[in-house]
Amino acid sequence: MEENKQCNSVDNCEVPSKKVIEFKPPVYEQRYYFVKNLVNRHGLKKIADLGFGDATLLWMLKYHRCVQYLVGVDIAARPFEWGGGRLSPGVGGYIVPRELDLTITLYRGSAVQKDSRLCGFDLITCIELIEHLDSEDLAKFPEVVFGYFSPGMVVISTPNSEFNPLFPASTFRDPDHRFEWNRTQFQTWALDVAKLYNYSVEFTGVGDPPAGAEHVGYCTQIGVFQKNIAKATEWSISEPEEHVPEEHVPEEHVYEVVYTTSYPSLQQSKYFRLTLSSESVKAVGLMKSRFLQGPRKREGNRVVPLGSCTPQFGLTEAQRAEIEQSPKPYSVGEKFYVPLERLIIYPKVNHLVAGSMEKLRTVLAEGLRLNGDQSAVQVELVDYQTQRLFDEHLISPVLES
């Protein structure tokens, strides 16, 4: 049942007239981009790919901010093949964590086996899969995928046999294919499945035909199924006998886990604290730099800037104006202070704490030094590197009394 998603003979093919059909990008990439755009458009979180092959689709989807759980199922998956690689979080994932958790799990198993861990997903994709099923498995497929797994959406792609005469050989596109349907055959099957399991279905495809052959349709035909939510929880005697509502599905684990990984995210307190502290330190550092290089004046025991301490880049005019209206940073002796009321206006800091001053104060107090009443971040006014620049007269601070 292992699906061969990348059919090189289809990506760029020579027809009997020696004219080459060029698909740009290749058809297999167009299929993946179709799913990618669908996920982005609907903000889908839980996605399973049946017959994941080389896991290219899962790799593409892991970069979507909305995605939180990716699952791949393939009958040919082997544990030794998945010790890491491109599905694992890279170094950048720890430096700049995702906003939402992401878990990726690969299973060895068949698309016609029931495993409760795949129930209730937002989307299940079957890209160039069904044509690899024999008649017995094809008969089981709808009840397992639509009846038992019962996802919100299903995307099924399969070759359009009407396109085949445009290729050098008019036989099946892959020797492992058990059948290849024309558009009427696929749509008839899909409409029957949709009606039986209370889904609606729309048809489209990828891989445009060459000029003069528009009548054959797309190279790859696609059905996009959506669960009819309004009726999805109603019990009907017309439903298949084995189908029960999702909340009553008993646990049934038949797939073998061959790989799993989790990504660092801001939902995890460790990475949230590190990221918030890092962004706060950056903002404080920028303000201190401008404070040291600009004119200043004394106000009691404090030294405050005469001009702006706000960075000129990366902020909108409105944001700069709001920051300038907030309490100014200041120094006392060798200490530099940035009021939290000012710090929280910086976009990245504000986004992380969702505008909550209490959250900002609580988290920063765990990793940074605050002043006595915890109203400002406190840092050294002049660190070793800056002092060296002063000594070498590369920086000449201006102090006006």
C-alpha cells in the first residue's frame, strides 16, 4: 500500500509527437502545495497523512504556525529510517521557539487499519494512495477513514486516466497501481462515499493539460471532502453498523510508532521565560545604548535622557509615539533602569505577555533584576566593553546640568 508520490515520468513527459509536457512546478509538488494552501487557509491544527512516503508533505506542513500535531502512516515505514532528520527541530527552533506546541509522530501501519489515535483530526490526506489499494482494501477504506477516523476534512488525490494518452505509454503510470480512474469513475465513487458518511465533496485537480488537450482535465484529480457538522452528531440507522460517534470510540492501537518528536514552543514555560527575557534584554540594551550616546540631564538623584531613547527602526510611528509618552528610562549611579510601563509597549514583548503587566513583572523577576518596587528592569549602566570605549574616547557622553 506504500504510495509512490513522486512519479518522474509524470513530472516531465514526452508525448508521441516528441513534444514535452512540462509541469512547473512538478505535479507531485503541486499536490503538496495544494494541501499546504488548504491548511493555511483553514488554520488546521491536527493533520494526518496516510501513505507519507518520504515525508515531504509533513516536512512542508511543520512550518505552518497553526499546525500542532502531524501524523504520518505508511505500511512501509521502518524504525531505523527515522532516527531524526528533517522532521526534527533544528537549532533555530530552540533559539526562536514556535508559538504553539508541535508534535510529529510516524506510524507503521495500513490506511485500512483502525487505530483510535487517528480519530477526530482536522484533516486526513491521501495523496496518490487509493490507486495502490486492491479491491478488498478499497472497499474497507471509506469505512475506516470516513466512518471510524471521521476527520473534519479529507483530501484524496489520484491519477486521472483521461490524461494518460498524452504520455508515451498509455498503461498505468506506476506498476504498483491496481487501477486508474477517469473523472466520472472517481467522482461517482467519491459522491457515494460522501453521501454515506455525511460529507460534502468538491472536485478539482493539479497539472494543467497542454494547449489543445483541455478536454482531458487535470493530470491529477482531487476530491476535497468536508464533514457536514450540523448533522455529524446525529445518530441514523442508515449509517454503517460499525460507525459510532467520535467520543464513544474505544482505544484501539494497532500502529507501530517508528518516530516521534516534539518542538520547543512558547507554550512551554521554560522557553517562554527564555524568549521573554531575551526580547526584554534586547529592548533594554537598545535603550541603554541610545541613552549613553545622547544628551542627558539630572533630575534629583536620577539622570534622564533629553532626547529619544527609542530605536528608530522596527517600530511604526504610532508605536514610537506611544513609547515616547511612557515613563522614561533613567540612571542612578552606575545602574540603568527601564520602567516596565515602557518596556511592555515594545511589540514583541507586548505580544508575548498579551499586554499583561503582571505577567511581564512575574516572569522577568525570575530571571532579571528588578528595582525595589519591581516597576523597572535594572542593569549595569556601563559594562566592560562600553567602559573600554569611553576610556579610548570612542564614545563621548554628553551630560547637561
